[in-house]
Amino acid sequence: MTEQAVNPATPARAEIVRDFAKSELFERTFQDGMELVEDAATYLDGSGRQESKLLSRNAALVYAGESMRMTTRLMKLASWLLVQRAVREGDMSALDACDPRYRLGEDEVRISEDRPPAHHDPLLMELPTGILDLAVRSERLYERVRHLDRRMYLEPTDADQPHPVQSQMDRLRQAFGEA
């Protein structure tokens, strides 16, 4: 099932985005995201590079794939968070941030979805715990942010729902031929 925004760029939706960008929840999420990006970069450029050299050829290929998926996931997260920060700082309007190109996609591949659990895959069991830990942390943060993204951009707002009395009045006008 594909998700589509109820009404992605309305003043009510923009207000939700603006409120989130100013919230403590955003601040914590932004800090968590930027810290994870830094941790991953430090690991991949440091001990991760050394640990990957000690792996078998096949395990090294799995390591490369996991590090690429994790890096892609983190870049998507960082991009989403930076858009929210731009709204917070007034560098981007909340209405512009509602554009679908700034949303997180549903196409993200997770470790748990594309292969058996680590205890059933000997190549995953060969990977250093550092890469596995970072991959799991990035998946959790991605899911957390994707949940926020859905709530901000997909769930209906009160403004997206027609007012029941107004709806009935419109039907009566139509029935009696008034425009």
C-alpha cells in the first residue's frame, strides 16, 4: 500500500510543521540524528576501516553493502532534519517544507527485511559489532523519524476534514438549487 499525503501543502499542515520545528522533540531528534551521523563517520573512517580489512571476502562484501545502506539511510535522515531546522530558523517556509520531495520515502531497505536474522546468517555473524550496532541504531532512528514524517504530512488535520454542519448546508443548497 502506498501512502499519499492527505493535503500536503495547506496552511494547517504548514502550522503542524512549524510547531514541530520549534519543539523540544525536534531538538532531541536533531541532536540524535547528527550524533549518529558523526558516530558512523568516525567508525567507518577509523576502526571500521581496520575491522573490515580482517573480514573474509564474502563478509567484506556484506560489510560494504551494510555500510552503504546505513550511509544512505543516514543521509536521508540528515536531509529531512536539516529541512526541519531550516523551517525553525526561518530559512525555509513551513509551506515549502510540505513539498513531497522533502519527505522520507518508504523505499528504505532494512537489515531485517532483506535477509534472515543475524543468528541465521553466518556472514552477518562475521561482521564487526560496530557496524551492526550503527545499522540498528540508524534503523531505529529512521523509523522514529518516518513516524514523525507520517504524522506531520499524512495524517489528516482538522482542517483537512469538512465541517459536518457546513457539509450539510452545502448539500441542502445543492438540493434546492442554490449556488
